[in-house]
Amino acid sequence: MKDTEERGGRGESKKVTLVVDGKRVPLNPYVSSVFSSIITALVSTLKGVDEDWSLAEIKVEK
């Protein structure tokens, strides 16, 4: 199963992987782009996060 990869606005490559209960969930390019854009925007605005960060891992438990 392939991760979805997209090109960022500055030419950087962004890879989005979604794993739910240990199973990798395939993402189409649109969903991957939405996840990437939203998470990148949120993480980039956080105090203490370097401008050139390269990896964000988010774990949500319900």
C-alpha cells in the first residue's frame, strides 16, 4: 500500500500516512492534500515549533 505524496508550495515533498487501529488507510490525493494543508498550517503556527520542521506525528485516542 502506497503513502500519498504531494508537492508543497515551496517544492518540498509531503507524505501523509493514516493508520487507524494498526491498519494503514489509503488516502486519495485530494484527502492527502487536505490533511497535509490543515496539519501543516496548524503545526507551523505553534509556539516552540521550528520553522524548518520536517515531521509531525499526531496520535488521537478516543
